[in-house]
Amino acid sequence: MSFRGCSVVLGLAVVTALTAVGCASPAPVASGGAAPIPVRVAVVTLVDSTSADTTSMPEGVDLAGALSDVIAQRLREDAVFEVVERDLTRPDLVLSGTIQRFYGATKPNALQVVLAILTGLSFESTDGAVELDLALERPDGERVASYRANAEFSKWKSVDTSDQTTLRAGLDEALRGALVDLGNQIRADRAKLSALRPTSALD
């Protein structure tokens, strides 16, 4: 049974938890002592291209806006760039992109059916993924770097365990993994990105 519609809502609960003041967020990723990349980055709202093949999004739920907020927060807290904001005047670069996958689904598989017959215990697998296609561009639209950040999860649970609890934990784990992946890819481009800021801005 697919729970994609439910999983998106639960994922937004994870997003909200990561951005809310006073709530636990992923620990900053160590930068190896490197200073932030000396550019000012504006994070614009992502495009949501996830498949709407089951339940539609509830009214008022904005997956793209919430994930964009989280990305800006994560890059800022990890000191990836000198400045990262959602609303920034005269940025050096603009981070934009598309949400390709953000889902979770719960269903039994063949092995779990066999185990249920042998043991009398019922299990289901919960799988899902977060996949983001992102780009850094100059304000005039010239692309300077592209990134694909993704992470997947796969968990077994008993049917007595809440679907929502398992999906929430899995999407939280996948989102954290995707953001760590993104930060690492950007840091690998440090030399290229550092050279893009106007010399006058560094005086």
C-alpha cells in the first residue's frame, strides 16, 4: 500500500522540526577548519517536480518552500558560504533547483510474507528517498555549478509499529543525508566558486 501522500506530510513535519527555533537540527558538518567560501548566496524556492500519483497535498502545505528554507539553514549553519539567505540583495550567486523525489511508501514484500507464515509475525518494509537537482548561477542566469543531492532509506517494521513514526524517521534520515551530500559537493568546488566573487567585494 502506497503512502506517498502521507509521507510528504510527514516529511514536512521533519522539515518544520529542522527549521523551528529551539528544535533539534542536524549537527553542523565539520568543514575541516576551512573558512566559508567567500561568496554571498541567495536560495530561491525550489520547483516541486515530485509525482502526484496518489493523495494530493493538503491545502496550505508547501513542500518546496519548506525544503528551500531547510537548505538555506543547513548551508548557513555548516558555514559553507560566507552569507546564505533566502532573501538577499545583490547576491554573488543564486542557488535554485528541483525536488525530484521526496517520498515514502510502506508495503509487504515476498520475504516478509514467508516470515509471517513461518513465525506468525507480520512485517512490512518502508522505503523512500530524497533527491534534489540543484544549480548555482550568477544573478544574470549563467550556470556555474550543478549538483544532485540524494539519499534513500529502507526499513523493516512490524505491523504494530506506526506507519507515521517509521516514515517520519526514514524521511528525516534521508533528508539529513541529502543535505550532507550537498554540502560536501559544494565544498569540493571551493576554488572555482571562490573565484566568482568580484574583487571589489573582497576589499
